[in-house]
Amino acid sequence: MSVYDNYDRLDMWKDFFYYSKSERRAVLLLLFLIGAMLALWMGYPYLCTDKVEEEEPSFEKLSLFLNQLDSIDGRRNRYPSSPKKVESVLSRFDPNTADSLSLLRLGLPAFAIRNLLKYRRAGGTFETPDALAKIYGLSKEKFNELRPYIRLEASERKEAAREKSAPLREKPINRPLERQFKYPAGVQVDANAADTAELKKIPGIGSFIARQIVDYRRRLGGFYKVEQLEELKWITPHMLHWLKVEEAPLQKIDINKAGLDRLRNHPYINFYQAKVITEHRKKRGPIKNPAQLSLYEEFTKEDLERLAPYFAFE
């Protein structure tokens, strides 16, 4: 090996380890960063020891805070947020004037109370105690429970005024008692044609019940079966032996022309059913048959069956 070959090898290694000024700066900066990272990594446990120790009391505070929350939940469970159900107390009331609180105390469902108040705000009134049963949302069982406590003050005042202004010849005061003639067993009176005088000849029927039968016949538009008389609470099965219903033309309701008041005044139609009929006519045109009304939840199958004889679709 010649001397020149040795010089060539030295130049090769010199070129390999030679760096420019900018490259040397970059290498020094890289070495400094590596050293700083190693120092930080090795010294981190010692630097964080005090901080961890300072944070330890916060866990105790957190535990105390959670215990306080548990105690608050315990007290909350002892006093439930749901309101206690109001116990119903039955007493005399007038459905035409009773407020919502009075109705709630009687045990009426909130839904039925809302419908009753809407009915009154729309101008509806209860002429008879049985009219309350037509309120949507009031069950038959609840109505039967409330029925003995219903007092219609306006109707009672009208009845008292009528009795007071009645001619003296109609009052039994200051005249000898007369035995009223009564039909014997086997005689039947047509409820569609009889007036109050003839109805009073039936055993058990006086002036008041006779007037109720005639008035109910007028409001219905006539009877189509004798069982309809059972809808009057004063009629007993014993009285029905003397009553019959002869076939007679009924006073029908033109369902496509009758107004809201005309419809809701029928004993078999309540305010909400009357509203359905008028709204259907307004939005969908004339009603052609009862089946169209069966699509509404306000009308049950039984409702439509007893109304069918009174409907006219013209």
C-alpha cells in the first residue's frame, strides 16, 4: 500500500465528518433538545410529587360533597314530588255554577272538568241532572255516584215560580181532596199521543212525572220504542205496564242543515258531537249516512243506533 493510498483514506473520513457551519448549529440544537427531554423525563417524578400531595385533599372534599348529595336525595325521597291525590268528598253542587276546585273535590277527572267548563263557556247549560252524563270523559259509574247530589238552582227557581203562578184551580189547596181516577190493570196508554191529563190516570204517575214524559217526548221528537221511557229516572218498571208506543212519524233532524244549538238540544247529542257534525259539514261537505260519523271517537256504535231514527239526510 502506498502513501498516497493512506492520504486518500484520510480525506474520505475527513469529508465524512466535515459539517458546514449551519449544519453544526443544527446538530448542536438537536443534541440540546435530546438532553432537555432526557432531563425532563428523569426528573418528572420528583417534580410532580409535591403537586400530587397537594391535590390529595381534594379527593376528601369530593367524597364529602358526594355524601352531602346522598343526604339531600334521602330527604327528597321522604318528600315525593308527585302531588298527593285529592280525596273526593261528595256534597250538593250545581254543574252550572260549580268552579273547577269544587268539581275536583267531588272526584271528577281533570279531563271531564275541562270539558264541562268548555261546554259552559260555549253557552251550554244543564237543564236536568241527567244532562251531566253527556259530558265527555265522565264515566257512567261516576255520574251515578254524583246524581243524588246534583241541584240545579235555576231549574228549581223556575219550578217554584211556575207553581206559585199556577191558577188556583190547579192547586189542591183549600178544596176537598178528590180521588184521582186511575186506569185498571190491562189498560195501556200511547206515550206518543197522551197528554198530561191522560198520563195522570196511570197508577203512580202524577203531574210532575206526566209533564216530564211530555217534555221528553217533545225534545226527542217522539218515541220509537217504549224502552226509551226508562231513560227518565222517575219511571219505574211498574209504570211501563200501562204504557206503549204506537208507530208515529218522528220529528227528524236534518243533519246537514241543523245548527249547533238545534243539534245539541237533542237529548241524544252532546255539545262535542254537535260540534263534530257542524265541523264535518264545513270541511268535508254533506253527511250522507251515519257510517261517516262512526269514524269519529265522539260517536259510539250505541250512539248512532239510537240516533238513526231521528236523522234525516237531505
